[in-house]
Amino acid sequence: MAGDSTRVLVLCTGNSCRSIMAEALLNQLGNGRFQAWSAGSAPVGYVHPGSLATLTRHGIDPGRPRSKSWNEFAQH
């Protein structure tokens, strides 16, 4: 199914909350239709604990996210 899925890069500034949550939501609720990653233009270097708690509270597996730069995806 991975070949049939849409690849999505969710961008924001800090990559600590909203984009992390969007990545997890797309990956889990997309039922294989999406492969999502997130990154930021100026990553803060940590994932906001409230975002992980919110995802978990709603039954969404956050995986093991980390705050990262969009430069990691520049060659893809």
C-alpha cells in the first residue's frame, strides 16, 4: 500500500506541537492513504508534552516524534 499512499510533509516554525499532531493524525487516521512527516523552519528541539498527551488521550499513537528541521527533507 505504501506505493499508493500520498506523501505529506507538514511544515511549521517550531515543529513542537501542531505539525507533530498533524503527522500522527494523518498516519493513523489516514488508514494507509498517507505517509506523513513533520518538520520546522526553526525547530525548537523538543516536542511539547501537551501535544503528546492530547494525542494519547484521544487514542492516537504519537509514535516517537522529534522536533526536526525541514532541511532533513530537502533532498527527497
